[in-house]
Amino acid sequence: MDNAAFTPEVGGASVRTSATASVPANTATEVQRQLPDAARAVFEAMAADPFVGVAVLSGGGRIEYMNDQCARKFVGPDAKAAPLVGRTLAECFPTECAQESQDAMHRVLANHRAVSRRKLWLGSQLFINYSYLAELPGSSLRGAFLMMVHSVGGDARSIPSGPEVERLESGVVRLGKLDCLTPQELRVMALIGAGLSVRETAKALHRAEKTVESHCVSIHRKLKISDRVEMATLAHQAGLTVDDADRRRV
């Protein structure tokens, strides 16, 4: 057993802490001081955006800076960034998530282009974008990476992306309120949310219409919703796809 301990769960996710971790030191102001004037202004605007999660990661996965918006997207609505800053991704999040971030940063360096990974997390569809920060002589941020996180609903395929960005899918999910659903219920919800009728959903899944109707009733009961409009709204928020039903839950 190592020195690590787990805090109480916040918003459905445990934050792993360490008794030997350093006290969080980096603030947005300190990061800004290490950037050129133009980059400083851009970073300040991004960090203050209430809809965008921003973090600066070392090549080894240490969280050098994170705003509260980013912490809320990964941990829950009441989360703060301060307990996470100064720790590594592996200390704070599931192993698979830390490994995916390390993989993304390696891809950025190897292919000289940004990486965007889609992840269904806490019931929302996230796009986690990684890019490399320029070398800054004398700065503690040399070799660091910028991570920006956006919550986007709907079909991920409709979101434009140029050749300068590599698009990836996460292999894991944290479903939040949708975690009570079975894989088949998730598939039904994804197709109904995409606008398919019960008949079309049954045909796509090679099931009887009555079976699909039964799944819809079960989804309504478990999620405490009253109709398919609410079901479609939740599916849209999660960007739910049929493939998400088979991803590993963490």
C-alpha cells in the first residue's frame, strides 16, 4: 500500500491525493508572468472563460496549473482546482485516463500537431485538446502542454476539425446519471436521441419493436423522466453514441 489516500467522492468521481504531494503553487497569474505579452493575454482570457477548462501539464503528467472550470468538468460541479494542482494525473484520476493523456502528449510531440480526444464523462461529452507550449528560456513551463476542455453536445462528427488536429476517442467513460443504464438501454437511448423512431431503432439493433419500447420504459423509470423528448435531451448532452455502450466504465 502506498501513501495515497482517497478523498470523499465529489460529483461521482474520487480524487486521489498523496500525503507527500507538494502544496499547490501555480496560479493563473504566475503562469501568465512566464508567457510573452500576446500569449499572456490569450491565456488570461481562456482561464477566465466560464465554459472552458484550462490546464497546464508537465511532460511527466504533473498538473502545473488548472482552473476551477476544468476541475468541475472532471470531478463534479462543486470541485475546486487547488487540491489537484501540483499532483500528477495518475494521482488524481483513473489510470486509464492518465495513460490516455500521456499518449496524447506523446502524439503531439511525435506528429507535430494538436490532439483532440472525445470523452463521455459525468454524463457530458467532452473534447480534450492538447497542444505543446513553446520553450520558454528559464521558465518552469519548458516542455509543458496546454490542455483545454470543452463540453459539447450532439453528434461529434458534425464538429469541424482540420488536418492539423488528430481526433481520437477515449476508451473509457464515466456515465454520471446514465450509469444506471444497461449497455442495450444506452444503445436505444443513443439512437432515439439521434432522432430515430422506435421502428428504426428496432431495425438498427435487430430487435423487436416491443423490446425497444420496453427498454424505453425502463430508461424513463431509471432516469426519472417522463417522455422521449427528455431522453433525447440527455442523450444530446452526452453526445451519446452506440459505441459508448461498449466502452469501459471507470
